[in-house]
Amino acid sequence: MEKLEQIYEGKAKKVFKTDDPEVFIVDYKDDATAFNGLKKGTIVGKGSVNNRMTNMMMQLLESRGVPTHFIKELSDRETAVKKVEIVKLEVIIRNIAAGSFSKRYGVAEGTPLRCSTIEFSLKDDALGDPLINDYHAVALGVTTWEELETIKTLAFKINDVMKEFFLSVGVTLVDFKLEFGKTSDGTIVLADEISPDTCRFWDVKTGEKLDKDRFRRDLGDPEGAYQEMMRRLSEKL
Ligand code: UDP
């Protein structure tokens, strides 16, 4: 497979065309941003951890019946994925209160939720990814009711698989963000990444944060947190 011209550069990844029109190559960067791009930095080794962790999770999820965009890991930082049209929603699942949920509803971080929750943000940097509900998503033409049902069902299934998996490496899955895409035949598949950039991971025993909050909140040594997550995952290989 040949890597052709770059078609997109996001905050954490670049996307390239290939000689196959149905295949893109994703290239993960070490660049880190937070607060809608206001805070910028580098987390050395992040690109490699995020690439490998995402691919491990996508393969685990595929084995449990969740369709994903994953095709093949090409290198430490590069992966071949199916070409999809990204659904303009950030899908957030929460098991424990943290971050914006804690602020918005006045619930202390770390409070377990009575049930896992889902919320949607409109993927639009200029608007600051505003929170939207199901009706807004359909009214705005971001998705259809049918696609939204598929996304919800898949998101909770992904939560079940991931919660169990991370617990087995001593990590509590607090919350995470997913993105879905539509393949050329209209199938909804999991896309984007699953990494310490997009999930909150807390050590089961100590509560230590092993995710991007170490960067967002200046808690120190984000590199160490990303490497520690990868070390735990590698033990499962
Ligand atoms: N998240 C993400 N990208 C975003 C916003 C949130 O990956 O643009 C992830 C974040 O890492 C966390 C979860 O979604 O695991 C919930 O984030 P929250 O809404 O609490 O936002 P934050 O407090 O990070 O601003």
C-alpha cells in the first residue's frame, strides 16, 4: 500500500490518502492540546502509545462484534483504516462523574453514577463542540434516528467491553469519547481513537490519573502515565 498526499491534519493526527480509494493512513503525532486548542504542548511518545492502544482496543472490539474502521497497523505511529465519513458528533460515555460533567451538574469528581450515561457534542471547533441532544442531532441533519440508535447501542456495548478489559489491568474506566464514521456502503463503524487522550483512566488501587488530565491539569509526567498504560496493556498481549 502506498502512502499518498496528506488530506487532513488535526490536533493529534494526520490523515493520508493511499493508492486504494477506500483506504486512508492515519499518522499519530506527539502534539497535545487541551481546552479547545488553548493549551498546547508535546507529550513525547504519545503518538506511538495512542496508535498501539487504539489498535489493540479496535481489535478487541471487533472480536466482540463491534464494527470498526481498523484495517492494519503499519508502524509504531501509522495505521491503515477504512475511509469513512465522520459523523459530526462526539459521543461521551461516563461511568463516574468527572471533568465537565462534575462542573455542569455540581457533582464531586469520583462520584459513581447510578447508571452509565451518554451525551453528544456537535463536532465543531469554532462553536466549542456544544452539547446537543438526540433531537438536535437529527434536526441539524448530523445523523438520522436510525443511525443514532445504532451509535447508542454500539457505544454502550463498547463501554461494557472496555470497562471489563481495563479493570483486568487494574484501571477504572471513568469516561471516554468516541467518534463514529460511515463507510461507503453506509455502515456505521467505530472510528477515530481510543487512548489516554480520549479516555479517563484511574488506577484502581491508588486513584492515580493515567491519562491526558496529567497534561490538562499540569499534574506532572504525562509521558510516564501514557507509558504506564501501554505497559499494562502489553502484559495482556
Ligand atoms: N474528551 C475528548 N475530546 C474532547 C472532549 C472530551 O476526548 O474534545 C474525552 C475526555 O478525555 C474525557 C471524556 O471525553 O475522557 C469526557 O470529557 P469531559 O466532557 O469531562 O471534558 P473535559 O473535562 O475533558 O473538558
